[in-house]
Amino acid sequence: MRALLGLVLVGACGAATAPACPRPTPPARAELLLWQATKPDRPTIYLFGTIHHGGRDDIPPALWTVIATASYLYTETGALEPDADAMRELVRMPRGQRPLQQQMSADDWYELRDVLRGTIKEDELARMPPWYAMARLRATVAPPPRPTMDAAIVEEMQERDRIVNALEQPEAQLAELAKAVTVPDL
């Protein structure tokens, strides 16, 4: 019988204000992140909670064993990339909103600008919505490993020519993030 593998994605290590953020240490025991659901006469379904800031080396051997026999993978966004036009719209400050530096205290603006210096121009930063500035900040002070845990699992399934499905569209996930992150979060 085929095994099904589903990912319950769990974010870890949000943005930091210091120049470095230590990567979280995954639990030592794989059973803390890997569950299985069984029902008579049905394939076993495995659920694995990933750490968005974890890398390939953080994936426990027990999961690689499951992946070796899995036929399907369901993740938040599968192997989908955001639509380029939708992404351009999402990373622009909404019409009618003041530039980012006018929404922040001068001290907070200069600190954000200084941390991101060399990665983005100041005038571009001023036109970013808070969620995207937060994403850039996090990527600067706590860059994720390459590949991330999620990407490594998807890549492995694709290399095995297995089915990778998305539970939601990347644009929908980013639109929700855009609603959730505000200037005080920075």
C-alpha cells in the first residue's frame, strides 16, 4: 500500500533586531515532529512538522525513511512559486498609505535602514509594506539555510518523481501575511 506524507509547517525564529539570530535546534527525537495516522484498509498518512528555518541536515532519519516510500506529499504551497504579477503587487505599499519611514519613529526607521543597508536601497525600503520589510529584515539578520527543510523535502520527492501537492496558493499565504504584519511588528 502507498504511504502518504503530509507536512504541517511550523514557523520558527521570527525577525530579530540584533545582527544575528541563532537557528533553532530541532528536537533530538524525530517522534516529536513525525506522526502517523492509520485506519484499517487505508494507507498510512504521515504528518511532519517542519521548522521553516531548519535545513536539510535538520531532517531526522525517520522522515527520510518515510519519504523513501511515500507516493504523495502535501505541503502549504507544494513546489509552487508565487505568481510574478501578484508578487509585484504584494511587495508595493498599498495606495494611500504613507511611506514606511513616516509610519515609524525616527529611531526605529534609522535602525531598520541601517540593518538593511547594502541589501536594499533606502527609497525602496520606504515604499515596502511592513510584511515585506519584515521578510527582508529576517532574511538579513537570520538567513535560512539552503535548502530549507521544506525545500529539501519537496526536492527529494520531485527527484523520486513523486506527486507534490499544495494545500494553498503562495499568493493567498502572502496576502494573509501582508494583513497580519504591521509597522509595530518591525
